[in-house]
Amino acid sequence: MPNGILDRIVQAKQAEVTETQRKISLNRLRAAAEARQDVRPFFDALKVPGPSGVNIIAEIKRASPSKGMIRKDLDPSRLAESYATGGARAVSVLTEKNFFLGSADDMKQARLASGLPVLRKDFIFCDYQLYESAAMGADAVLLIVRILDRQRLVDLIQLASYLRLAALVEIYTETDFEAARRAGARLVGINNRNLTSFETDLGHTLKFLPLLQPGQMAVAASGIRTREEIRRYQAHGVFNFLIGESLVLSETPAAFLNYLRGETDDVGK
């Protein structure tokens, strides 16, 4: 994803938020977010290895800027239910509409069908979006260091905590990691995909493991498709994974998840 595309995504999101604010006031969203009683424990679902030694955040993604439409017949409810059956520990849902064709409704359907904690994956840059995320039923939010200045990152992590939302803080560079560390990030998503060239390096996550502080947990993200790749990460102490496209494209996502978790040798695709 060239920087120009990333900039366009953020600009489109800013325009979208401005328009939404005209329809739904911050005070209305804040009241709904603060009154919420049904937050599911996203962080707790990932803090220790699951029964198979692996925790997978299974993603629902209709499209991407680099590949276009990924799956036209995607049914968020059915896919999320399959993820739960296959032993996913949580679900991630793309809600960005212009470039990923997602929606809040996709997230709501996935949460209802799966019974699992759900991550809202979007381009979040302001308080309004955090209140919006809580009000729409998210249990966690993605915060991308690349699009936030350091103080904004600190403020958003603190507000997420106040709203009982877990914050998955995405990094790619050492500068990103340092910003995440200073902001107090506990759940660090290490993106194997370079957002400038869009190239994927599965060894990228491993470079950051020695930098993690006590109390921080790594989530390896992007490009993970096989049990052998997961075993490689496990050998270095990584047990949390965010996996999307390969699951979305699978004809038997529950079986494929069981394979990725090491419960079966049948790939099940």
C-alpha cells in the first residue's frame, strides 16, 4: 500500500467522521459507550496460550486496496460462526467502507454469531471513533501508530481503557515500537507487511521480540498461511496471531483454523 493510498484512506476516513458527527453527536455516542455493559474480554482471551498453544484472531475482510474484492459472497455471520467452531479466540472485522468495503453491520453480525470478543479494525485517529466503536459493540480497537502522533496515541490508549476496550497497537518500524512503548501499549501487533511497498516478510515480527517489555504481548499479523509458519513463531515465544485473507478464502474455515492451531493435519481448505 503506497503512502499515497494510506493517506487517501485516512483522508476519506476523516471526511466520513466529519459527516457522521453531523448526524450523531459526540454526547450521544459517549452516553451509549459509557452505559454499555456487555464488553467481552479481548485482552484476557490472548494473555496466555489457548488449549492448542496458539491464539488466533480470525479476520473478516471483504476487500483490500491492493487486491480489490477478496470474496464477493462473504457472509459475516456464517464466517464468524465458523471461526468460533474452529477455535478462534477472537474475531477481527474491517469496518472501513471506502477501500475495504466493510461496515459496522459486518462487525455487529460477526459479534452476535460468534460469541467471541471482536476487534474493530479501522483507521482510528480521534476520540469520537472510540466512543463510536464502544457504542457499536466493539470489544477492542486497532490503533495504527503510523497515522497517530505520540500524544494522540497516548490519549487514545487511555480512553480505550476507560471504555474497557482493549487496544491492539500496530507497529512496523522501530520508531513505531518506541512510540507504542512510551504510550504504554500492552498488546503490540507487529505487521509483517510494509505499508509503503506492500511487501510481506514473515521474519519481520521476530526482529521486534527482543524489544518487548515485561507485560507486553506480541500479535504477529499479515502473511501467515501455514502451520509451519506458526510453529516457527512459537519457537520464539509468539502465540498470538491475526490471520485474515487465507481464512476468508477458505471453503472450510473451521477446518482450516483447526489445522493452523495444530489440532489436525488436514488443511481443510
